[in-house]
Amino acid sequence: MREKSLEYRKLIEAVEKIKSGYKVVAAILFGFRARGDFKPWSDYDLLVIADFKERYLDRITNLLEVISDVKLNIELHPYTLDEAVEMLRKGNLTLVDALSEGVILYQNEDFNILRSTYKELVKRGLKKTNTTVIVPYP
């Protein structure tokens, strides 16, 4: 994604709005838009790792309200850092896609926990095929 594009600026605006209300660890664009193989109707998949306290669906509702004036079709995937690490260890496709092909829009130093977990899993055999994620044994 070109950093100067209107869509990129809107994504950054959305991330900044989210950061104003949460301690954000990372915001990563992933999926079709990040890979560049999107269609005009494709949404923007945004992984948000933050200090969420609410239940998952409440997080989405609250975040959609926070970014309601950003005119972009953003699909939010909000997780805590602990949830993201656990999901990654289980081979969750959202996390694997975001970490393998995503565009990092924001990260702080705590993101290194997730990044190092991903690198360690890849070293041990984590890989994505056309149909699944292969997870190494512990």
C-alpha cells in the first residue's frame, strides 16, 4: 500500500483515534489490501493488539464507534497481547496472515513479544499452505 494514498492516510487516522482511547501494542493491515490482490469492494482487515478489557464483540462495537467518522470499510480484529500470542501458538490464520504478510501501521516495544513468538514458531516449522496452517509440536 502506498504510504501517501488517501486510504493509507485514513487507516493511520483510524489507528490514531484508537490509540487515543487504548494502549495499543500494534495495528497491522492484513489480507487482500495488504497483499495488493484486492477488489474494489474489498474491506480493510485491521488487527489491533491493545489493552482491551471488554468482551470481544464489545471491543468491536466500541472501536467502530471510535472510528465512525473515518470513511473506510475497516473490519476490526481486536485482541489483547496475551490472546494474540495464544492464538498464534495455536496457528490462528488471522494472526499468521497478519504477521507473515501484514503491513505494520503502528507498533510499540511490546510488539516484540508477538514478533519473537512468530519467529520462533516459524523456526520450529510453522507454515501456511493453501488450505491450512501447519503448527509445530511444542
